[in-house]
Amino acid sequence: MTAAAARPAHEQTDPRERRKHLRKGTLWHGTLRTAKGNLACAVLNLSVRGAMVEVEGVAKDQKVTLVMEPLGEFTGVVVWTHDGQAGIRINEQRTLHTEITLPRSLAGETLSGDC
């Protein structure tokens, strides 16, 4: 079964979509921690396993940590960059809570993290 087929019909928007976890659009401010320092960024979308951010100064395959209050920290790798945007594959999440339910804009996704 494909990821698109696993979603309810009302959530299927593009038959070419291959993501396992549906991303929800957002516009949050965050900080991207890199080996070269911290960069301010805007989080354009987010899922349990990935994020798209608007940021300058990152490169493909770079390890980063996306910090968003009050959601926590999301460590991962930059998988693409284009025109001031970057895609991040999230490998680990750390929160102050054992479970965080995302705001209404991301309803339907729940993130479980390490305490």
C-alpha cells in the first residue's frame, strides 16, 4: 500500500505525494542550530518526520537542530535546498513534555518525544 493510499480520501491532495507523514502548513519562527552557529528561520510546514524552512546558509547533508518553542528541538539532516528554503528530515525530537499535541493548524498529528 502506498503512503497516499493509506490516507483517508479527504486528505489525498496529490497522487504524486510520497511522504509517509502528511505535512501541515504553518508559519512559525524558529532557530536552526548548525555547526557554524544559529540561524533564524521560518517553519513553513511540519510533520513528525520532516520540515520545510525558509533560511539562508545551510547546505544539503548538513546536520541541524530545529528549535521551536514551545514544541521543542528536532534534530535532523538537510535533504534539499532551493531559493532560500530547505527540507529537513527529522531523525530525533526532544520536548519538555512526553507528548505534545500540535496547534489547530497541525491538528491530527501528535509528536511523542523524549523527556
